[in-house]
Amino acid sequence: MLLGENPLLWGQVCHLRELGYKVILVAWNEKPRIEGDMYIQKDIKDAEGIIRELEEKGLKGHIGGALSSIDLAAPTVNAINRWCGNKTMPEKFDKVLSKEEMRDAWMKAGVFNRISKMDNEFPLEEIYETSQRMKLICKPNVAASSRGITILEKGQTKEALQEALNKAKETSFDGRCLIEEFVEGEEFTVDMLGDAYGNVNCYSSSIQHHSLYALKNHVTVIHHWNSRKYDDETWVRIANFGIACYKALGLHSMFGHLEIIMKEDGTVTPVEMGARSSGFICSHTVWKASGHDYLGDYVRMLHGEAIEPGNYMNGPDASMWYGYDIPSHSHSVKATDITKFLDPRITVLYENHDGLKVGVDYGDYINDGDRDKFGYAILCGPRDIMTYESVQESNERFLDEFLGRGIAAGGGYKVLVIRRLKSTKGRFSLPCCYNYIGRRAVA
């Protein structure tokens, strides 16, 4: 059971089929954007209704388990796994864990180290006084993705602060929001999995690189797992910190998708954690960076197997989720995409460039929905080759051609197009790319 139908879930459909499963999609849309083996049109939060329909279809005893990349679906995932007789999260996760609950648990465990207050604890006058001294961030207490968040530069007016509070509260499913010290530093995801026996493993961690064109919001356009930017010791420290945050929430028998910030002094603070994984992160990128089948291990864990405790950091390969970051107020002139400019030692696991249209004017990004509509590429390659700098160089050459930058008057301009890798050996081999992913994918 896969709750959701976002195109980014296609990798999960592919890999679950590789593991021998048929896939039932559940979503509210009349027609899903990806194709499973069965579709149930229901609200992903309606656990009782979904289970009732499964029983009416005679599927009791035939469902292997459930997963979702949506925070709001975590209680439904738990209910279905319980109905299946699988290992499940503690009962506290039968509702969506709020940012306030995460913060309080992390404070108690001693891993939370920044100013943070709920809107009902923080009068506007006090928020105003604080905003004159420091940069703040206002975010919904219960919401998905980057929605409803406003970064507030120092020196805000009361009107601007009230607008940010209203936006966050209107977005939050409980009508509440947090106002926090905005911590500057490097942002990471930490991707973990725990079992029913107290074991937790950090499979990998990614550096998040943000859009330059997202106004007052941070929209990640590149996730880079197993980067060489930090030494092996630092990556292990991040893994251990992530595991401490996972355990502090009392979570087990589930993925943990944690966001953290490393300050300039090297200290680390947690932002939020989902009791889930996400899209191609779950199916491909963590697997390629760690050398261990993240989604496959989740399925085996549900059925009672133990997870190896510790971490799978610092392997020989890296992976990347690359999203297009188109400059504001630009105009596209030629059909092309990032894959034509990559180092040939980088493998393209999946690509979608449907949103790159010729003759289009591009504006600012508002949230991750604006990013996703342009397209993305899922990449992997040797850790020393697939660096952020290498891919950014390729990105600049893509933009030069896509936007017609660098064309001199009366003259031409040449772009070196690197031939893409057509085949590969060993652990990069992904039969699912041939069988299911399809369009221009390279196995």
C-alpha cells in the first residue's frame, strides 16, 4: 500500500515491484499521476475507510504493508501495518507529531539548542522586540513540505510579523505556529530506519542546497548524499546525532527523515523529523549512497527482521536529487536538459524534464511545488567525481544553452556536450529503470 500519487513516488513503485509486490496506490485524486496495480480513491488520512475497502475487496491477509512520503499519512500507515499484523510505531504516532511535540522531546533529551516559542506563548510586542535583535523564522505547527514558512530578516515591522503569523496559522492543520530563532548554517537531512528491537541505523545523510529564487522561503533544489565536503568523522557525528534525535521521540519500526542545521561553530540543532521517508530518497538515493537497500530493509523490518545498528556512512559512492533552479525573470530559448552536460561517470537513474519549455518566462519560486513542476534528475556516481561543484558547473552550462546566455552579437558560441553513459556495471545496475522507469533512463 503506497499512500500518495506524486510522480516522485514512481521509484518506490518500481522497486516494490522488483521486490515481488504489486502496488496499491491510495489518494484523493480521481486519477493518479502514476500507475500502480490498483487504485483506491480515498483521503490518505481516512485509515478506517481504506481498511474497510481492503476488507470489502477480500484483501485481508494479502497486503504486505504500507508506507507513505506524506507526514499527514503516518497515522494511516501505522493503522494499515497494524491491520496486516506487521511491526508498528508506538501508539503516540497514531496522530501526526507536531513540531511543538518534537521540540519538547528534543529539549528534554538535551539536543535542542535555539530559541523557540509557540504563538500563544509569544505576544506580538515581544516578537517585535526580538525581531529587532535577530533573524526569526515562523512556521506552521502541523503542515507538509515547506508550506506556510516565512523567514523574517532582522528589523521587521509589526505588520510584517503579523502577516507571517497569519500565514503559518492558516497553513497549520491545528491553527498554531512556532516562532524561532533563525539558525544560520549548513542544512542536512539524516535518513534512518529503526526496528521493533531498539536498533536504529543511519543509512546516509545529505547536504541541502537551496534555490536562489525562492523569495523569503528556503526551497531545496539539490540533496547531495555522501558528499566529500566534510570528513568521515563529521559524517559519523551527524549520524550519531540523528540517531539520538530519532530515539528521543520514542520512534521505532519506521523510517526517520530528519532535518538538522550545523552552525558555524560546528554544533548541530534539529529542525524537524518525519516518521517516513520520501520519494526517490526512499527507493534510490539512500540505497545508492549507502550500498544497502533502504526500502527493502523497511519491508523486511515490518515483517519482523532486525536492523543492523550503527551507520552506513562514508561508502565509495554518492547520490543526488537534482531539481532545476531557473533564474528569476529569465526566458528560455532552446530545448535541453542537465543530463547532456554531466560528467560521463555520473549515472542518471531517472530524469523528468517535462517542465522545461522553450519560449517561457520564469519567475520566482514560492515553494517546492514550483520547483517540482520544472523537472528533476536522480543521479549517482563515485563520491570523488559527483561533487556539488561538478554538478553546478554542468548546471551553468545547461543554463547557458537553455537561456541563450553568452551568445555574442554577430557570432556563435559553442557548448561541449558530454556523451551520456549508456551502461554500467555492478551496484549501479538498476533493472527497474529498464522495466518501469522508462523514458531515457539509464540502468
